Amino acid sequence: MPWADLRAETVARIESPGKVLTVELDLSEGRLAYRVLRFGEPVIDDSRLGFRLRGAEKLERNLALLSTATDSADATWEQPWGENRFVRDHHNALRARFHETAAPGRRFDVVVRVFDDGLGFRYEFPEQSGMDEAIIDDELTEFAVHDPATAWWIPAGEWNRYEYLYQRTPLAQVTQAHTPMTVRTDNGLHIAFHEAALVDYAGMWLRRTEGQRFRAQLAPASEGWKVRRSLPFHTPWRTVQIADSAAALYESSDLTLNLNEPNKLGDVGWFTPAKYVGVWWSLHLDTETWATGKKHGATTANTRRYIDFAAEHGFRGVLVEGWNPGWDGNWFGNGYDFDFTRATYDFDIEALSAYAASKGVHLIGHHETACAVSHYEDQMEDAFAMNARLGIDVVKTGYVCDAGQIERRIDGGSASGKGRVVREWHDGQWNANHHLRAVEAAARHRVAINAHEPIKDTGLRRTYPNWVSREGARGMEYGAWGNPTNPPEHEVNLVFTRMLSGPMDYTPGILSLQGRGQAIQTTLAKQLALYVVLYSPVQMVADLPEHYAEHRDAFQFIEDVPADWSETRVLDGEVGDFVTFARKDRHSEDWYLGSISDEHGRLLEVPLSFLQPGRRYTAQIYRDGDGAHWRDKPFAFAREQREVTSADVLTLKLAAGGGQAIRFVAH
């Protein structure tokens, strides 16, 4: 029976600290739902809560409230690295305890934390007689958006993981989406749906059931169920960010961090946010290869060249993919060939590590698993120990395979066929746990992880601050060979969708603007602006060294821009259209601005009120030149400077597919 046909009784209620948002829990004939109001107006209509459990009755009927308790918090905590050095956690909390009034009398709590710009809620199962574990076939959580809306989304449950172009459709036309999914209602309210603290649980997709009503769809497990947990346990937080504007929606993303546990690793000062170079773009251009042979990129001589380039220009890291055995032949189909503790015959890892150290540079490790994840786990501890010994304190991991093809070995299974290998999803419960095993193993050896083909970010970088970045979307490599390539709106879409979840290793800085037989749909200035717009504490200077020599004026910004910030402001923006960021360097008084546009040119007025009042700055401006256009004049570029203060207003002229980057040097 639809909720509208049931008589609901509100049994618990909690308001945000500023009385902006209200969350109400309702019981209708023993069925539990929640709703969300903003300034008293509905945002999320009555939405079902509950579970379908294997071997038991559905946990959604005959429910009654046992008790409620409320709490509040207003604290500020410091990030070891991030977009903002300090994060305020200001929320009110509700714990509502429920039980079944009929046998078997199971109990669970719904815990809600509500902020002025969003909320999170989760289920908690306490220890109880007659229920030692829960095998979850389905989570019945719903999200019913009240007002007609437009959605920006990518499909979930499809073969290419998270690597799709974002679709813009009416919300009522979404089928099944990954989170974050971003929504703008017809009256201008911006909403994003996601989850926080995904630990020992399956990732949540959103499946539309009718109209604008969505249900949590958990990623499957090989056993047929979605999640298996022993009691006591709790689910991840289901999050809803709510803001008046796209800019405010992005700034509400600290909610995800605040719903995660504090740092478990202690001092992580050994991790240094930084820029890096490497034999990566050449691999995607097919001028060099991962495999050994005449075109092998990861050779001793070639890596020395990149180390010299990094040292000359102040870049800390050199990533070398294809350094280890396993790449020759069909690596995509046989990850069991990879060895993570031994280098190829033409890559002297000991000598190169020493040479890099002598230049003040660190090698960055690369662990591509080709989804043979159990095989990787067999070597993981030894591999990270070797990394630590060689001064390799960041490792890029990889999980290249189709969705649902993660290889988990059980019953002694191996490549030779002993035992059995089953297939898991990238965002299923088992692989969610694998990522944490990898992050914890790396932390024991003071190694940071940058995961590609990953599980999505749910804010666990707060708890494990060595999990520094990840891919999890269409990155710059699609500019090399994508069919279709990334269109000019892609990065603006990413800001207000994928980037709401956390840092992305997008690998910008392709100043050649050229892929493998196709042009990248961007101007030169936009490539610079991406270093400010798309946040990651490890930022790749991704193009070939010789291409930077051809664009020395533009390259200066890449040399100067930091990878760690003390403060971030989203000055303006619209989903899929444009966005302007200002960020303050954590280690100086300088500010940086990045602004990018979609396929349309724009004239933007930007007040500089974020600068310190009473102080003068030199604005070093890197902008689109006259007549610039991503299609036919992408290299049109100008560099200039002027003196400014916080009272000034700059006019930014962005070309179609263009951008602007500015460094404000404090005096």
C-alpha cells in the first residue's frame, strides 16, 4: 500500500542547530518511514525504512518505538591535509529505538544526525537474543524527492564501473544510479544523495521504483546476498546534502567527513601532498608501453629522465607504471602473473630509488591487480615493506576489469585451478573490506594509497588519512582515446557530482591538448585551472616533459600551484555550466583561483573579498587569449599581472571550453 494511503504518526523529530532542516520518523500501521523538511517545507516525502533478511521475515512491519534520545555537537577538528585545514562539526542527533511487537521481536536503532546543510542516518543492530547475524538480501531504504527535479547521474550495475559521462535528465527518468547523485528541483534547491563510512558493507546504488522515489540497491555478493554481518553492527550513513545553490552544495560536503570516525592512524606527517610526473600519458598515447620490449616505458634510463625533470621543476614524485613482471601478454585477463616485489630486467628499482633520493624526489609505486585481488593480498604486506625500504611512500593501486569481475580466491583456489575463484563487485562488501585491508597494510609501512578503478569515496580519508586519492570517474585518459572523448562540460559536472565524495586523481595538465589521434576538448588555460578546481593532494603533471618545454609561460602556473590547502571557497557555479574556486595555500599567504566553463563562453564577475582586507596582492593571471575556443583555437593564451586588494572585482572572460587560473601573491 502506498505511504500516501496510510495514516502516519510522527514518533520522533529532530531539527538542525539553526532550525533549517527537520527530520521526522513516522510509523504507519507498524511500518517505519522518515521525511525531511526545510524551513517547514517538504524536501523528502515519507520514505520507507527497513530490510529484507535471508531466512527471516522482512524487518519492516509490526514496529513500535521503544525510546528516543537526543544529543548535539559543535566542535572543530583539524585535517592533516585537505581542502580546508579546519572542519566544523555542528549537528543535532537523534537515536530512536524500535522493536517488533510480534515474534521474533527483533530490535534496531535509527540514528540521525542533522546539520543545517544536510543529514545522515544509519541503522544500528545491538546484541540481542535469537539474532546472532543478519544476512541482508535487500535494504529497503527509500528517498522520495518532493518537488519535480533534474538529475545528474551515471548508471550503476553496468560494466564500466564509475567511468561514464554524466547524464542530465528529469529525475523521473533515472533508472539506477551511482552515488553521489545530484538533483536540482524546479524551485532551485540543490540536493545530493550519497553515503558515508562504507565499512564492511555493500555500496549503495539508487534504483528508481516509481516517479521520483528511489530505493537503496546494494551491490551484490558472490553468495547471492548483499551483506552478511554478525551482531552488533551498524550500516553506513545514508546522506542527503541540501543547499540553495550549487556552490553551497559543494561546500556542504564536509558533512561526509563529519560522519566518519576520527583519525585512527595518529601522526601521518610522513605523507606530503605534492605533484608528480611519470610515464603515464605516453602509455595512453601508445608511444610507450607497460609491457617490456622496444617501447617499454618503465626503463632505468627513461625513469632517470623523469627524475631529473621532477627535480628541476620541484615535483616530489615520479610514477612508473609497468615496472614489475606481469604486463607482457594478456595482463588484463591474468592478474595472477603480477609480482609486486620484483622489478623487470630493465628497471633497476634499487638504483633508481637511490638516485631519486639524491635529487629530493620519491618514486611512486604502482600495483595494478587486474582484479586478481586475492593474489595481490598474498603479496601486499611484503610489497609495502619493500616500498618503505626504498622510500616509496605513495602507491597507486589499480583494479582494471569489468564490474563484477573482482577475483576472490576461496578454498585454496589459485591460478592453477586448485580450489575455487569467485567474482565480486568493485563496490561489494568483500571488496570494500579489501580496500581497507590494503589501506591498513600500507599504513603499517607509512605508505599512502591512491586507488584507481576503486570503490567510491565515502569520507574514510578522515579515519585513514593515508587513503589520499582515487579515480572513480572518467579521468583525463579518456581525452587520449575515449569514444566519445570527455566533452567540455565533463569537469564541471564532476565538481558537483563525483567530487562531492572526495579527492580525484584526474591527471590534468595536458598542455599539448592532443590525445591519440584526437584533440582534447579544452583550451590551454583550462588545463591550468583544473589544478585548482579538481582537488587531490597528489596532483599529476601528466603531459610529456617535452610538451611543457613548448609552453613555458603556461607551465609556470603548474610549477607554482600547491596541492594542499588551508581554506577553500566556491565563489560561484552551476552544475554542468561553470564553476569558480578560490583556495588558500596551506604553507603561505597566497591564494589561487581556478574557473572553468562548459562548451559556452562566459563573462564572470568575481569579487576578491576572499583576500585578506588591507593587504595587497600581485595577481598573476593565466587566461584564454583573444578568440580562444576549444574547437578551433585552443592554444590562444595570455599571461598578465596586476595589483589587487580584497576590494577589487575581476572580470573573467572564459572561452568556450575554456578557463582561467590566477595566483594571488601576498605582499
